[in-house]
Amino acid sequence: MKIAIGSYGQETSSFSQLATTIDSFKTYGLFQGEEILEKCREVGSIGGFLETVDTKIPGWAPEPIIHGWAGASGPMTAQALDYFESALCDGLQDALPLDGIYLALHGAAAADNEPDTEGHLLAAVRKVVGDKVPLVISLDHHANLTARMVDNVNALVAHRDQPHDQRETGVLAGRILVDVLSGDVRPTMAWRKIPIITHQEQFLTSRGPMKEWFDLARDMESRPGVVSASTFPMQPWLDVPEGGWAAIVITNDDPSLADKLSAELANEAWRLREAFCRLDSILPDEAIRKALEADRGLVVLTDTGDSVFGGATGDSTCILEEMVRQKIDQPALFPTVDPVAVEKAITAGEGKALNLSLGGKLDPVFGRPFEVEGRVARIGGGRIDLTMLGFESVDLGRAVLLEVGAVKVVVTEKRGICGNHPAVYEHFGIDVGNAKMVVVKTASNWQFYNEWLSEVIRVDTPGATMSHLEQFSWAHLPRPIYPLDDQADWQA
């Protein structure tokens, strides 16, 4: 049994100033052939898939093609998309004949020349392998599901959780493909687009309206004949012609059931639409005061407008400015991206005091540099090992630790994960547990700080991932769409 495997992941923010190139993928790891089996067996969706098929089909032959993950940033260059298309199609051609294919995709990647890169790649794959080879994909549930994606696969499954459990998704995809190959399942898909796009503040699946919606999908999967039910609250900064939320249900050769349940899922999202739009974030001045007043432990401040996991630059300093303005005297951790400042700090040397124009250089729409006085506490950087969101290391580039009053500021050349994992601070010898507050450049993925966490405060900040979607200039999104437009009641 010979099954081709591969992955391709990038999350596009149409409002980000950062182009996604092949070098963007190299930050986390760009692998081909056998290197994929070496690097991905223990992490991510591919690891979960391999574990499942190893158990269910002893002696099967994996044909690893390509693996690339670029994180979130602006649209991909045409050259980057061409690279993946060539690598994927050439690799599959060389691997023929195949019994099946598994691809781990993100689902919300757009390129300068293609608004639906996953649909484009899947159509190209079909031209190589034909219609008879079973093709199963896994997707981030923040994907933008499109007609070309659905038309070119036999089945698909999305993440069940926010924060994501990528390995679980790979396990589920593996089970489906094995069942298709054995003839136990004849997948029938039905899906709906939903005219909704909302900010990120209600995206956690552990509570609130998103939990209600995802729980309904899990309930459906317990019903006879249902293979999977996937819900897609599309990441909210993707300005493309087929943009919007979606729901899809796969049954075992029961099209009417799939159609009925996908409509039910879509209508449930519409029923909850006002709850999805509730804002919890507060302005930076109030957020800092609230963090200082906390009784104990580490307070996480989420920089919602500058989320590197949503495509923002990671170099906004508006929360740092407020910390300095309020002259906080309790230890705080803050990350930013600034290659120019890194160079100046390294030139000055460890222990030296200097004035820096920090951050605010990568996004002329939302950013502005902040003048600080600081001391170069340590110089570091390079590739650091950590297991996070499906990869096992990240390259910081050169990096420095600055002390700006009570604030320890990690400044990196490369954006990577910014300060969204404690390993970035531990790399400089910092005990995260001793800090009163830490700023994360994400609105949802602070789970790596749970060991010390006492409270989470969402901060209402400007930027390419801000919660105020109405302030962006939308050009391609289908209209009308809730809540950007006044809209009569809708039903699937």
C-alpha cells in the first residue's frame, strides 16, 4: 500500500505588509522526501496521520513529497506558489502509481496571482493522479473553504480545537483514508458557505458561542452514518472572492443526510452570529492598570491588533509605550521584531546603555517607532528548539534582550513566533514565572504560559489583525456579509 503525504501551510492576512516568500517557509522548516519522516513523525498533522496508518496498515509505504509551513503573513508571491506546485506535482508524478494521498493544508492562503492557493494546488494534483486515487486532506478550521477544495478531494477534516490540536486532526484524516481504502466508507460531502466574518475574540472553542457551534458538530459525528462534521470560522483578515464561514458534513454514502446536517450547522452559526461579535478587549491604558492590580501570578496581555499568528508584523510597540508611560515598577516581558534595533544593540555590546528607535518600522499603515532608553542585557538568537503548532524549532535570527525600566524586551531579527512561547524568554535565561505580566502577539494561543497563568486580558490595539473589521478596506469579500452589512435574515 503506497500513500503519498505532504503539507503546505500559510495563513494570509490581506492587510499585512509582509510578503510570504520561500524564505518565510524556511523559518520553520521546509523539507522534502525522507526528511519529512524524520522531522514530522512526532509533531503536527503528519505525525498523527503516520501514527494512525502505521497501526492500521502494517507494512504500508509512505511516499513523502514536500512539507512547508510559513506561519501567517501577507499574500504569497507567485514564485512561492509555483515552487510548491512544481514540487508537489513532480513528486507525485515520480511516485505513481499511488493507492492514496494525504495532504495537510491550512486552507486560508492567498497569493498575488491566486486567491485560493489550496484549491489551485488540489486541482493540479488531480491532473497528475486522476480522479480514482483517494485524496484526503486536513485543514485548519480557520480555512476559507472553497468549491475547488471540495470538488477535488474525497474527504476533508478540520481542527476540532482552538488552540489547535494538529496531531488529532492528522489522526482523524488517517482513519478516514484507511476506511476509504478498505471500502468501509464511501464518503459523501455536503457543505454550505455562511455569510459571516467576525473578529477573533470569540474564537476559543472551550467556551462561549464557538463551543456551542463546535459541540453541535461533535454531536453530529456520534450519529449513525456520519463520518465527520467540520466547522470553518474563517480567519477574519482574508479579503478574497469566496471569503466567509463554512460548514461541511461527510456521511457514508448518504447524500440527503449530509445535506440536511450541513444546513443545520450553517443555520446554527447564523443563530449565534451576535454572540460571535462580542468584544472583550479593552484599551491599553486600562489593560496595564488592570494587570498591575492583579493579586497574583502571570497576567497575559494579548496584543490583538499585532498577532503574528494572524499575519501582523509583530513590531507594534503601543502596549510597551503604555507600560513606559505608566512607569510600571513590576517585572514585565515584551517581544518585538526590529532588525535595525538588533544591529545597533549588538554593536553597542552587552551591558551598554543606548537610545533606540524601537519597532513600528514594518507596517507603515499601523506602525510607528517608539524612542526608548534601555540597556543591552544579553545577546542571543539563532534557531531554538520547541514543539509548537506542528513544528519543532524556529529561527529567531539574531536577537537581543533589552532592559527598559522594569520591562524586559526581547528584540528579534525574524518574526517567527515573536514572544508567544516562553522558550523565547528562557533562551535569555529569564524565569517567566517571576514576571507580573507578559505580552503575547496573538489573540488565542497563550496556552504555553498556562503553567504560570493567573489572568488573560485582551488588549484592543490597532494593526493588521485588529478586531475592528469595519475599519479595513474590503475589496473582494462577497457582499452582503454579517456584520459588515445590514442584512435580512438568512437561512441555509
